[in-house]
Amino acid sequence: MPGKKALVIGGLGVIGRRLVQHLSDLPDWDIIAVSRRAPDFESRARFISVDLLNRTETAARLGGLRDITHIFYAALDGGIRAENVDRNLALLAHPVEVIEPVASGLQRVALMQGGKAYGRHIGPFKTPAKESDPRSMPPNFYYDQEDFLRGRAEGKSWTWTALRPEAVGGFAVGNPLNLLLLIGVYAAVSRELGLPFRFPGKPGAYHALTQMTDAELLAHATVWAATHASCGNEAFNVTNGDTFRWSSLWPRLADFFGMQTAEPQTLTLATAMNDKGPVWDRVVQRHGLKAYHYEDMATWEFGDFIFHTDWDVIMSDGKRFRHGFTETFDSEDRILETLARFRAERVIP
């Protein structure tokens, strides 16, 4: 399929960054990425800064992109809250409304969703969750975004697809919704304070089955879903393909950080870590790390969201397997490999 041109919305988040890098490795793609920040890595992509919440500015900056064939949506406003509907819907609707009428070659819009599509943020849900499961009680901006695309695509030549990862981790800095970087900063601060490496969540969460999605695997899956005919107007769960328990991973993490473990102690990280910027600054000085701002390293509310989930979080990958995308990772091994890269790049000690 020659002449593919991608617009990646949210091009520097933990998901968008890896997607841009993956597309850059594919010779038959041209890439434009939308981000409010400048890239900190080499890429073939052309980056455009746009306030997508401003419809007029979006039209001015993106209205000339008549040759876009694929829109990849990986943006987010307001962190983990599913109730933030209006702004998240606008982030998707504004660029689609601007580009779709002029991009006659548009083939597919790929929408990034997640486990909140199954109500995992509300409480225990049916596991393993499948794409055919009924929706949970709104408000939930994933539903509004998907319904917008369904309505917009009706009777058109282009289609949509939705990807549903869980707790995405990968190498990206400056995007505080990265669980692995959050763990690295939490460990470094604990060690600097002379504390053991304690799981900071609920005891039930320590032992529950859970999943993650590696950003590299997700990038591969996203391009696959955007370019295969059978994926049109379909949703796909995309996890690493396995499950794990924090109780089995935590000792391995402690060994990686060179720390002793102790019994889990439930914290509200948003409170406990709020004043630890000066401690992090000492860590940066002591270990000669790159001087990223503490507030850009982690969203502690996201850590609370993950580590306080004391029920199983399991989504079935069967549908994507049956449709032909069978790539998997060992979650525990991949987490440690990614943390090792953060260390090698002098982001964490």
C-alpha cells in the first residue's frame, strides 16, 4: 500500500512516541506528529504544535493536510479520570472534523482506549474482559469518542479501529503517565530516604492478577490494526499477552534497585510523594542524572489508580490473536528491561 501518511495525535506521550518511532522505521510511511512539546529524539516525523482544544487553531494548523491516509489518536486530557468527557472528545473531534472533509484518501482512524472501557476504574469487572462485553455506567470519554467515530464514519469510505491496552509502559520521559518511570522514581526516593522498597498499594492489589502493555508491542499492534481490512470498525484488546502479580515482581524490582523489601504499606502516593521534589533533586545530583523536573517524572495519582486496584485486571487478547496479531512479551522481563534502559540513559539511578 504505497503513499501512506500518518497523523499521530499525541506524538510525544508514552504511546505516541513509540508509535512515531515505529512508523519512522517503516519505509512506506510519511509521518506528521502533533504535540505541544518539541521532540527529544531523532525522527523522520514532522512535528506540529497545535492546541487541539481550540477549533479555530486546529483548522489553521491542520486544515492543509489533504494527503493524510491514517489518523492515530493517542492524546489525553486530564489524566486518568473517565469523567473528563468534553475536553477529551474535543481533542479527537476537532482534528477529525478538520481533516476528514479534505483528506480524500483517508482510510482509517485508530483510537487509543484502555481498560476503562470495561469499567476497571469503577470496581471489579468480568474477567477476562472481551471486546463484546457491555459498557459500564457513563460518563466515560472512551464511549463518547468511539460513538463520534462510529457516527462520522457511517456511509464513508474510511473506517475506525480501537485499541485497548492496559497500564502502558515504555521508554519515554516528560510524559508522567508512565508507570515504569513512576516506579523508578519511587524507588530512588525511597532509597535516598533510607527506606525499604515497599509496595505502596492495597494488600489485595499486591496479590491480584494484573496486566501491562509494552509501548513497543502496542505500536506494532496499532499499525497492524490500522492497515488490515478485517480490523475496520472493530476494537481490540492489546496487552503483553500474559498476567502477573506485583507480589511476584516486587522482589525482582527490589533486586534491580539494590534495595531491601518490606511488607506492603498502603500509601496515597499523591500525598506522600507531593513534597519529595527536593529529595529527587538530591538523587539527580548524587548520581549525575539528567536534570528532568520532578513534576515531569510521574503522576502519582496514576500510581494510586494502579496500586489501589485490589481486584483482577485481565483482558482477553484472543480477538487480536484470531485476527492475526500474535506478538507477546513476558511482562516481568520487559519491565526490567525498560527500567534498565532508563538507567542506561541516566534518567534513574
